[in-house]
Amino acid sequence: MSINSVTLIGLLAAALTTTSFIPQVIKSWRMKETKDISLWMFLILGTGIFLWMVYGLLIQDLPVILANSISFVLVVVILYFKIRYK
């Protein structure tokens, strides 16, 4: 099975956008502080990411499914920290 160049670009984009959440997760976890994070922004973002994940499942698009599944988990972790460290 070979991956075409369009899928490869999608996977690269997915990896970059998804890993962009990791520094925020690490900072929130280490500092145990989230006052500068907007709860509403992350709730809206999480909802949008969840819907993109569903969309990816419906059209069976691997980059969309992977990126949004992982991003959704990271957003949920940030929201958990936001609520826990309030």
C-alpha cells in the first residue's frame, strides 16, 4: 500500500497542527495554572475538532481522522486542567 502525495501532505499538516497543542498541555500540567486560557475558546474549539473528526470518519479520510482524534484528546486534557486548576 503506498501513500499518495496528497495524503502525505495531509498527514504532515495533521502532525504539525496536532502537535501545536502539546506545549500548552505540558505548560498547564507543569505550572498547574490555566488562568490565561479561555474556557469558551477551548470549548468551541473542542466542539469544532470533534465535528471535523466525525466528518473525517464519514468520508473515511485518514489525515482528518488522525489529526482531529489526537487534537480532540489534547483539547480535552487542556479543558480538564482548566476546570481542575480553576
